[in-house]
Amino acid sequence: MDTRRLEAFTKVVDLGSVTRAASVLNIAQPALSQQMISLEAEFSARLLNRSTRGVTPTDAGKVLYRYAKIIMRQVEETRRNVLEHDGRMVGNVAVGLAPWSSVSLCGGALIAEVRASHPGVRLQICDAFLIRLSEMVLNGELDMAVLYGKSPARGLNYIELGEEHFSIAAPPGLLPGAGSTIDNEVLADLPLVMPVRQSFARQMVERACESVHKTPDITVEVHSASNLVAALDAGCGATVLPVEVAQNLSRQTPLEIRPLGKEMRMPLSICIPDSEGLSDAAFAVYQILERLLRERHQTQQGAA
């Protein structure tokens, strides 16, 4: 199997266009089209749906895409291990951290400890919205991810870490009833600053409002922590965050943090593929990450 054709195939799928992929790969478009035809002949299956709007993978193409991503990462790691081998552990390890979760606060500690213990390991941290971390683990784009949920999809294994507890945080003076808890009725009437609808926190808030037959008043939808702080500073509304994240954010901007009348909580898990073992480098990072997260969870439990 020609790994160059696999790399070209993944680029075509990622960009949704043979023409754009050819430009990025710096090869002629007819040559790239011929590579895709040859790949389909090799697998005796149609891999791409072609239309005037571009290309998308068929069901068979989706399977090949997932394995091609894994193969390309393994090829890259093999090349690096051979070229840079000096007895140290080396490799590329990609870790996803659920954005706006307490685990996202562990990113700095994870980077520092991996760097100190395994300087030959190149760490990549992904904590972006609009990305399904579980799909990236399944597709081989991430070695592991810490995310909300405990019911794995086929091909994934979830290791539960505990539960994340949420609170409401708002600019001073916005929340009604001094010091009182905020129930779902009040929550639904508050102007809210929330992440995009794909996020678990947003879905949790929407379910809470639906329980009282209301729709949340999302006044600002943000994609990053910096935009969240800016919206809170501007008095645009309240937000719902893990307790530890809200407390950490209050060091950057004045916030009133209150408990929610009906407790909101979600399970946190480490997600890894169950179809293959982690590389030595990824397993080393996994051990550090799991320890950091369990220590953090125990500290939170003790504080509670």
C-alpha cells in the first residue's frame, strides 16, 4: 500500500476538493485524480462521492479515512523515532481536553510534566469548540481525550474520572435575590453568555430550561475563553461553568458565583481507542494525565 496515496486521500477528504488538495500537495490535479482512481481500484470500492460541490467520502471511504489517519500518524512517529533516536522516549502525542472544563486547567501542568519527564515527546493539546473530540480519537487524530460522558461509542474505551459540578457566574448585580440559589425558572429568564450549541454545557443548560417549558436567552455565543471574559466584562449576561473554572475566571474579572437550585453535573472520562494499544509515548502521557486529573478530583472532593 502506497502511503503517499493514503496521505493524498486524507487531504482530499479534509479539503472536500481534489483541486484544492492538489494545490496544497503541490501536484497536478489530473495526477491526483488518477491516484484516487488507483486507490479505488486497489480496494475494489468506491471511496469518494464526486459532485459539482466537491467530494465527500462514501461509507467505505470513511473507514479508509479513519485507518489512513492512524497509519499516517504511525509513519510520522516511526520516521521521527528512527531519525531522532538517542535512547530517549520520543514521539508525537495528541491530547484533547474538553473546553471550559476543569480539566482544561490542567493543560499547563501536563505540558510542564511531560516536558520535564520526557523531553523527546512532542505534545499537542486540542481544546477547541466545534470539534467532536471522541471522533478525533476514533479517527486517529488524537491519541486520547478528556471529555464529558461515560457511554463510549463503538471502537472507544472510556475511563471514568468523576463528576464535574456546575455553578452560575455573572457580573455583580445581575443575579436576582442576594445570595440565593438560581433555579431553572430564573436561569431561563437570565441573559446568558454560552458556548456553541454543540457543547455539552450548552446542551445541559437547554435541557434545564426545557424542564420548565422555556428557551434559554442566549444573548452572546462565544467560542473562546477570552471572548467569554470580554462578554462578562461588558455585562452581556451570566454563564454556567464548572465551579472550579468559575472560581478561576473570577480572578480575571469580577464575578458573582452562585449555586444552581437543581444541581447540574456531568461525568468526565478519559477516552482512548480500544482497537489498538497506545504507543509508548502516548501511554507515558496517559499515565501523567490520569494521575494529574485524579489528584485534582481528590482535591476538589476534599474541598467540598
